[in-house]
Amino acid sequence: SLMVDVAGQTRKDKVTLPSSLQGTKPNSIPNKKVEDPVAGKLNTSSLATRQDLNSFHLIPPRVTFGVLKEGCTYATTVIMKNVGVNFSRFRVKQPPPHTGLRVMYTPGPVAAGLQVELEIEIFAMVIGGKDTAGVEEVSHDIEILTETHTLLLPVKANILC
């Protein structure tokens, strides 16, 4: 029951459901509903209750590089898994050059249940001329445009000057 905790005591705080159970996706913006004449409509009863038939999950949902040395290049891999029932396409909006970020991936459709690797690369560079106590923070949301949503992948790093 949601009224009692693990020890059997009544809860003082309200239980919040994860966003995956609430039907919303964290760090995503729904696209405008556009009728796709090619895809057609599914009228299968088992799929009629699902709102999002084309969906991607990012693993991990955010990237933290930590403390980086200025002038060096670092990279990590993010997996983008198609958890929908149809093949789906996506594209990545490349971050501006002043962030030092670059996303490398293979474009094309992703079949249901399969995944694609996005390589996030950062060139650690300090832009600001102001006194930042030797550390500058880089924070940017990488936009991944899918057919139904715009996913935001937060990337953070601290660069030692």
C-alpha cells in the first residue's frame, strides 16, 4: 500500500511516481502532432492504449565529464535505444562551437528494440577572460530530434584553467 512504508509505519510524505509511470518522458519536449501519410494508423487493441509508439531512451540520461584539463579532448558514449514498436529516425542538433562539444553518430533508421551509439566528445577550452578561481563550468543540453519528441541530453564539465 502507498499509505505505509516498508516498516509498516504510516507515511508522512506523499509518494511520487517516477515520470516513466506517469506517462511523461524526462528531459523531452513533445513535437507538434503531424499526420504521417506513410506510417498509417495502428488500430490493434493491444496498442490502442499506448500513446507513444515511437520512443527513444538515452542511457545514461545525462553526461557529467567531471574535472577536465584545458587543451585536452575527452569522449564518452551514450546509448540511444528505440523502445517503440516501429523503426524510427532521429537527428542530432550539433552544439555551438564555443562549447567545445561534438556529437558523432551514424544516421539512419533504428529498428524497434535496437540501439545506436552517440559519441559525445568535448575539447576542454576556457572561453571567459574573467577570474573564475581556476575552474570554468561548461553546461549544455544537446538536442536530439526524433519523430515524436525533442530529447535533451544535459552535458556538464568543469575545466581547470
